[in-house]
Amino acid sequence: MITITTVTELNQLIQKYKLAKQTIGFVPTMGYLHEGHLSLVKQSQKQNAITIVSIFVNPTQFGPNEDFAKYPRDLARDQQLLASVNTDILFYPSVEEVYPKFTPVKNLTADVRLSNVACGLKRPGHFDGVVTVVARLFDIVQPERSYFGLKDYQQFLVIKKMAEQQKYNIEIIGCPIVREPDGLAMSSRNKYLSATHRSNAPQINQILQSAKALLIKETEIAKVKQYIVDSIGQIPEATLDYIEICNADTIESTNVYIPNKTIMLIAVFVGKTRLIDNGVC
Ligand code: AMP
């Protein structure tokens, strides 16, 4: 695996791949990698000749009181993990490479409907930062396919929409949530959890599973939501940020349960760590 830090250098390689008609699969990340990220790499390798992973902690998608400065970073560890699964290229640009001072980058706005709920409401401007950086990375990497985890379900829909609206000829592929053996969705932010918080965090997924069983048994959506609110309230030092039960395609709030087309989106602070999860039901 090679690590490349400049757009110019990466461009030269990409031109070579394009000439040789080798397809490129792209996995954008913020680093501090885990098996969830590696599952995207493996999926890309199945479908493309070349797999490029980027690690870039994008300042524009963090709010002023969020964890940009202390977001976990460990390049050597990430390089080792990526090499262990035979990634072709790690693109590891500086902020100046992604947002050059004298060449303006197009600033995009996330689709209003898709970003007007859940994380979009709780993190104003977050998805604008996400679509802007992903579009910039698409312009640099020029992949045929790009891979995103369904753990960040709303992000997946927002990016898919952006790719359509901006007419990128890139297939946006959603990959299943990878979980720890106890059910906690893998996340770089799990590193922040204290031992007690870590042992309580899997309850989020357990509560979603029980809520799903209630929905399937045709319990009213409002009651299911209340069940989730009450159950999260029982987890020590946990605070519910939001719970939304939505149509899985539009992520509009719904009062009607449609099997396999309904999704529960949740964000919970466990201590100070904000964890998200979801479940299609
Ligand atoms: P991040 O580094 O958190 O920005 O994530 C980079 C990509 O990895 C995003 O597409 C995430 O949705 C995906 N990802 C993160 N955690 C998981 C997980 N547990 N399972 C599957 N994909 C994930």
C-alpha cells in the first residue's frame, strides 16, 4: 500500500489507472479505523481493480462545540490496518490540499428534506460540510464506485442525493453496519467511552431490537417511541439526543409501520460521547 498526501501525486496515478481501464473504488473515512471501515474496503475490492481509502478529519462538518480537535487520530495504526487488507492507496491529505487557499472549492448544501431531521437538525451545517468534502474528494479521486456504511444511514441518503444532483457518474453503495460481539455498532468514537459507559452502550442496540419486535407486533409508533425514550432513560449517564421512526427511503417521520421500509434512527449521549445507531424494521 502506498500513502499519498498531495492531489497532484494522486492525480498522476489515477490517470494511469484510467488509461489502463482499471476501475476505482473509493472509501472516504475520518480514520481511527475499525472493522466497519475495513468491511467497506473489502466490498470495494470485490467490485473494483483499485481501492483508494481517504483519511481526512474534515473540519467543516464539525460544529463549534463538537469534537474536531480531539477526534481520535493514529496514522501508523490506520496504515497497518489498511495494509493488512491489501488496500492499494491511502490518500491522506492536509486541510490545505482539500481546501486550497487560492482555488475555491464548490460549497454544496445538503438536500433540505433529507437533512431536516435527526442528525441534520441536531448538528446544523453538518451535512453541508459532508456533501462539500465528499464532492471535493469525488472530484479528486474520480471513482466508479464509492462505499458508505449504513451506520450513518442519513449520511448515506444525503450523499446519494448529492451524487444524483451533481450528476456524478459514481455508484453510491451502502454497506451493512458492523457491530461488536455485544451488538454495539463499531465507531471511532467508542474509544472515548469509559469502561462503565462501554459496558452500558450495547443497550442502545438491544433497545432498538426490542422496539423492532414491538413494531412488528403492530404496537403504535407513538408507543414504540415512548418505550425507547423510557428505556434509554434507564441507562445510567445516558441522554437521548433524538429518536426518529421514519420512512426508510425519505426519512420522513411516519405514523404508519411498513415492514422493511421503516427505520428507527437514534442518537444517544453516553457520558459525553454521542453514539448513533439505527435499525430497519
Ligand atoms: P467515519 O470514519 O466515521 O467518517 O466513517 C467512514 C465510513 O465508514 C462511513 O461511510 C461510515 O458510515 C462507515 N462506518 C463507520 N462505522 C461503521 C460500522 N460500524 N459499520 C459499517 N460502516 C461503518
